[in-house]
Amino acid sequence: MYYLDFLGALHKALRPPTYLEIGIRHGDSMKLARTPRAVGIDPAFNLKVKLSDRVKLFRETSDEYFARPEPLKPFKGQRIGFAFIDGMHLSEFVLRDFANVERLSAWTTVVVFDDILPRSALEAARDRRTRAWTGDVFKALDVLAARRPELICLRVDTEPTGLGVVLGLEPGSTVLRDGYDELVAGLVAPDPQVVPASILERAGAVDPAALLQSSLWRRLRELRGSRAAREPGVRELRRTLSRELGAEPARAAVPV
């Protein structure tokens, strides 16, 4: 399944109240937003599609956006319901974007990363050498899987370069912010990048069609509406994934 088809179906399944996208480029993924309020962030976007009037665009970096005094103002104070992170394809940027999104989210928020399944070490290079480029984004999901075990991290087998889906957020967590410098020191390495065989072979990646058909999304909507407590809610989501898909959260493919 092509990644835009998955994202479009996920928008329909989630029906989020708000949507935030980092790295909108031509607007192909941004136009999938069906929310009452949506925000797109990109310092150099070049739209080639028409977007809804509900979308507010910010021509700035994600760091600049999150440094605003009121980053939730475009959402009328509502927290982020769904986020797609597809900005700078370097692990340290993605990790920082996730930490900033999480602090402005609810525990029922869904975050999706693009480009977590590179097809070669060349495609995963930090210094871009190919037309299709993932950078070393795959490492960011490894950090979450290793350092944030309370999260549900899934690798999704979409084309061309996979998606990462993160559930069960903990907006009050400071683990990533407190340990950011140490984590980045371990992530950043000169090219060529070492890409584990399990990543190249997509071992354990979830079938996108099966994931979309899961009752997970309906239940997540219900939990969001009921303001249910996080811990029992996350346990229920884990059970649903195991029962319906036989899926286990992703494990770190490299030491973190």
C-alpha cells in the first residue's frame, strides 16, 4: 500500500479534531486532512495542490513554530489529535519534532513518521545522494522503542519507504528533552550509515491494510471522547493489537 493511501484512510478512521504536519512540501499529504483545524509547517513549501481553507500554513522551521508563545493558538487551544512528521530527514531533527509534538498532545494522539524503512544504506545516508531519500530517520523510532517503553511503536510496511506509527503518548514525559544531547551523540554517525538487516528486510513490519481494518481506531476515538485514563487505555490498545494483528510493538534494531 502506498503511504498516502494509508494516511488518507487513517484520517478517515481517526477523525481527529486537529491535525499538524511537519514538512508539507507540495501539499500532497496535507490535502488529506479532514479536520476542522489543521496546521502545516515547512520553511520552503511549494504547493502544487489546492488545500482546504481550514489549513493554516507556516513558512518556518518546526523549531521556530514550537518556540512560539502559543503554538496551539491555530487550534483554538485544542491539543494536537494527529501529527505527521516528514520534515528534515535526520534522526536528531525527527526526535526533537516528536518531543515537541508530544508535549502538545493528548495520550490518545497518533503520531506518524515517514521514511523509517530505507531500502539501502545509500538511501539512509545523512548526506543526500539519491533521489528518494530517507536519511537516518529509522534511528528515531529505535530511540522511542528503547527509551520510551510506555509508548506503542509500530513499523508499517507501506511503499515506498515505510511509516512509523506511535500510540499511547505521555505528554508530561521529559525523557527525550532531558536526555537529548546524550541521545544525539549516539545517533549521529558519519556515512555510510549502518542499517540493520531487519530494517532492510522489514522484519516485523505491520501490514498496512490489516492495521487499518483493526478496531483499534474506533476504540481510540471512543477513548478520546470519554477522556479515559492513559494507563488502562494503553493496555487495552496493546491487547487489541496482539489479538487482532498478532502485532508486538517494534523493538530497537540498533543499540540506543
